[in-house]
Amino acid sequence: MCDGTKNIKLVNCNCIKEANITIQSNTLNIKYGCNGTGKSTISRAIYLKAKNDIEGLKLLCPYKINPDDPELPPEIDGMTFSTVRVFDETYVNSYLFKEESFLENSFQVFLRSDECDKLTLAIANLLSDLQGIFQQSESIRKLQEFLPKYFDAVKYSDGAISKKGGVGEFIKGNGGGFDNYEELEAYRPFYHNRDLISVSKWAKWRNDGIKQMNGESCPFCTHGLEMKKIENQNKTISKVFKNSALSTANAVLEYIQEAVKLGYITNDSVEAMESYIGNSSKEDSLFAELQQLAIETDYLNKKIEKIRNFRPLNVTHDQLSNIEANLEDMIIDERQLLKFYSTEFVSKMIMEIKEKVLALKENTGKLKGLFVQHEQKIGKLIQDRKDDINHFLSLAGFPYKFIIKTNGENQAVSYLIPVEAKDENRIPEPEKHLSWGEKNAFSLVMFMFEAISDDADLIVLDDPITSFDKDKKFAVVRRLFDNQRASFRDKTVIMLTHDLQPIIDYVYGGFFNRFGLTTPVKAQWLQNENGLIKEYDIQSTDLLNTVELTKKIAQDNSKKMAVRVVNLRKHLEIIKPNFSETPLYEVLSNFIHGRDIALSNTGEALDPNILSAGCEEMKTYFGDLSYSDILHELTIDKLIEIIKSTDTYGKIISIRLLFERYDGLLSKLRKKYPAACKYINETNHVENDYIFQLDPFKYFSIPQFYMEQLEEFISSEKIA
């Protein structure tokens, strides 16, 4: 094996008993074969092996016709690729067109670059002392995680705590103040001299217990109860100590208690607040305390967040232009925290932050320069990506524009808008609004960017462009292998396809050379022979002009007459306008149907002049053979001989001619073997859409199980 060529061996994978797949490095490797060959199995097996997905590989086990057959596990050998990316329907359905963005990792795919990474690292080194305060100190890291809990407890939003729901009930005096109610004196042991959190939890438990009472017996000791007394207690508890108020009391008191324990809040300030809880006459005072705690918490939290988020993609251009003031704004003013967060711990943290900020300000010029460079690099990347993809969209005829925007640190969103729309007018749910062809063509280009960002060492394209029209095929392939932009240029790529067009365009037509694309192209024909995959190289000389090829086969005396007749009729269909009205075509149609007496297309005897003219023209291709001479070579016995031979191409033509000789035979095949019928009647009918084709005597295949079904069908019909 020459340098640069790798061989992957697959054994026992679905319909493949064994396949040796050769891959030329830094090359577009086209693997061309008919449906049913096993192309998608090859793609799947390579991908699963690269991921070392043992369970996934087990699903490729071949089907056991006989339950007693030994288990044949799939095997993939010679796999040296570590990062394999596959484009197929699964990619489109699983990864693209999410609600917020086309790609979940838009930043990584479109905007990550080595230059930006280096700038980000340089900035991080400058900021390490300041931001390291929150990364290296476990207690400070806990503080930044802890502060937002208070906002949840009091429903803090837009600078104020809520006065509705549980918070409102709590402020009104509910959730505490048990000493204020004479009817609850009996419960004194549960609330006297106990911490408020424990009392609040007990009150909620007692309140919930009201719903569980049944009859006049105590639910714990079953002794009789003084129902009137209990009812008065229950009435007070359910009216005053509402669950919503108790839940708020629990949350607020737990936050405060934990903050005191961790050294964030002073104990004396908490004692003042606790004196207001449960006292309806102190509603204003309690609200003021809760609100002040929220304001201080919000102030401290925002300062910490500002420092933590001081990263290139989080800083606006205005903030960047006045970076000195931006740094100054990170300093925490202790005067804003005098009521609650005036502990030694917080004071020490504030002083440390101030020292780091002031030290950083001495490097303002350098820091600003790095920020500006990063901003410019990201801006250029965004513009380049937009121009690149929008050029592709225009070339492919898509009425859309591609938009990408940064969305915070290492985050970005990407989406489409109509050509004439503003940036904000994005297309909602693009998977529903884009046509199938649009979605897949766009997905393929998105896949290219993702595979490049992943630095994939093998890229597999499973039938990527078969259904595209010519404009989209041109636009997509040219973009995939573009020399001037990020692309698959000189990458190791496998294209699995049942479409001959890429072979015609890239191997015979020299598409890559004509447009200056430097990636080498290697094409091979895949043939599945009873589960054994064989590869045959396809050179430009193997692609033959269909006009010349059909004429050559028709004139070749070494070929079977069935093959010559079918190819001559095909030749006429290509070169003759109104071919069905020519005398020669009339004669050939009668040969196809095996008619001793030639008929016209209306079912009447063919005009002798037309028959004579057709037979005369026929001599150009078949020599001096007469109508009856040729018909003798197309008897059922002769066709059966060909079917029994090893000539696959001749077999298919002969089987097709048999169906023309027996009315209802094709319908019977359709009922018994519908897939084989479709193949023989449509996939390999005499028409051909291409100007070029491969020599059918060298490159012709039919899935073996279809061939076996057809041979069994002909045999079972006992055609003489």
C-alpha cells in the first residue's frame, strides 16, 4: 500500500460480510454504488468505531436467517482515524435548526480562532489577580453563589421586594409573633426561646396538620380533644399563619441565619429584624429592613458579577472606550453595606478587590489594547463568516441572509432572515419554513464549518447532494472545497453516493481543475457480490459518451443480440427527435416484444414500407441480418441462456425482455417481489438521463438478493 493510502476492513456489518475500503489521504474519495450496496453501513461502522461505541456496533450485526447460526459480531480493523464527522439525515435532524440558533455551538463553529484564543489568554493573564479572588477563595466563591438566594426568598425584582403573595403576608405580621395570641398559650413549649427558623417550621407543620384531623380524637395519642378549644386554635393558625407566609419566613430566616454563620452579615442587625417579625404594627419597619437587605445584597451581587464578567465579549464598545471608569466602577463602596454586610470578612474582600483594581488600572493601556484587538478580530470574523455564507446563499439561489452575533462569553447565535428584511426579523422555526432542498444544502455548509472546527481527520458525506438541482450542486461543492476560504480543501473526505453526476462532473468533466480547486479526486465503484464489497477504480476514460457507447454496443458482433437491440433503441432515443415515429424505432420495438409479425403502436400490422425502411436502416448496425434472423436471436430459449450465464448486464436486459413477451408477468413479479420489480422496471429500464455513463459490461451491479429473487421468479414461472 502506497504512502497516504489507508485501508479499513469491515466484517459482518449488516449486508456486508467483508469490505476493504481504501481511503486516499487529503483527497475527495468518491464511493459510487447502487442502492443496497451497503454505503450507509460503511459510513455508520467507521463513525461508531472512531467513537469506540461498542453497543452501537452491536446493532450492525447481520440478520440471522437461521436462529442456530453462530453469532457473528461486527469487526472494524485498520481504523486509524480518531475524529470522524458524518453528514447524513441524522446530522440535520439532531443538531441543526434549534430554537435559539442554527447551531448549538455557533461560537465554536464560526468564531473561534487561534488569534482570538491567544488574545483571550493574554487578557485572562492580566485579569487573573482580580478575577482570581473569586476563583481561588472557596469562601468568596460561596458568597457569590449564596447572594441570589435572598432574591428568591423575597421575590426581589426591579429594585424592590414583592408586597404580594407570601412575602406580603409575611410583612403584614403573619409567619411569627405567636406570643400575641392567647389561644396559642398551650403551644408555648414549641415557640418560646426557640430560634425563629425552628418555630416557623413547626408552625407550618401544625398548620398542615389541620387538614389531617378526623373526628374528636388526637391523631397522635387518640385521646379525646376539647373540640371547641382546638377549633379556636385551628381558626387562629389557619387565618394568621398562612403557609405562604410561613414559607417566606422560613426562606428569609434561613438565609439570614446562614449568612451570619458564614460571616457575611452582622448578628446585631439580624436581631433588630427578628423583633419585627410577626408584629402587624411593625409592618413598615419589617418592610424597610427586608428592602434594605435586598438593596445591599443586590449592590454586592452586581459588583461581583461585573468583575467576574469583565471579559472581551461581555464589554460593550462604550465601556471599552472608557475603560478607566469601567474599572473604577468595580470598586465596592463599604458605605453601601453599613446596615447588614459590614462584617470583617466582607471588609477584607472589599479591600482586596480595591487593591487589585488599582493595580490593574496601572496597565490600562495594555488591557485596552488587547480588548480592542480582540473586538476587531471578532468583528472581522463575524463579517467574513456572514459574507462567506451569504455569497453561498446567493450563488445557490436562496432568498435568505445569514446573521451571526456574539451573545456573551464564548457564546453566539446564528439565524436566517429574508433577503430584504432587517436583522431582527429572523425566520422562526426554519425547519418548518425552509424547503427540503434549502434545509439540506444549508445544513451541508454548516456541517463543513463544524467539521473544520472539530479538526476532523476523516469527513464522511453520505449521499450529500443527490437530490439537489444543478445550481445547488455547483454552489455546495464549490463552497465545500473552496481554496480561498475555510473548507474541506485537502482534507480526507469520503463521499458515498448512488448519483453518477459527481463522477461525470469531478472525474470526467474536471470540475475541480476548471474552478481552481486543488483537492485531488479519486473515484471508485462499489459492488456487493454476495456480501463481499469490491472496489473498482474509475478513471476518466471509463466514462463513455452514451451516444457513442450505445452505438458501439449495437454494432458489436460479439455482444448478445438482446443487448445490441436494447442499446440501439436507446441510441435512437438520444439522437433522434420524435424517435418513436421513425421506421427503425418501430422495428426495434417489435424485436423488444418478440413479435413474429411486426405491429404498429396502434396494434395493426406495420405498413410494409415502414418495415422495409426500418430493416434497411438496421443494416448500418446489424449488418445483413434480416428481421427473422434477429428475431431468432431473441427467442425465449436464447433469453433463458443469457439469464443462466454470468453476464449480469445481459441477465437484466433479458429478464426485462421476457416481461414484454408475457402479459401479466410483470404484475405477478410486483406482487411477489415488489422491490425487485421496482428495480428492474424503473431503476434499470432502458432510458438514461446522463450524456455519459460507465461501461455496463465493466460497471454494472444489482443487489444480489434482487438478482436471486428475479432468477427464482423466472424459474418458478417455468418459462420455456
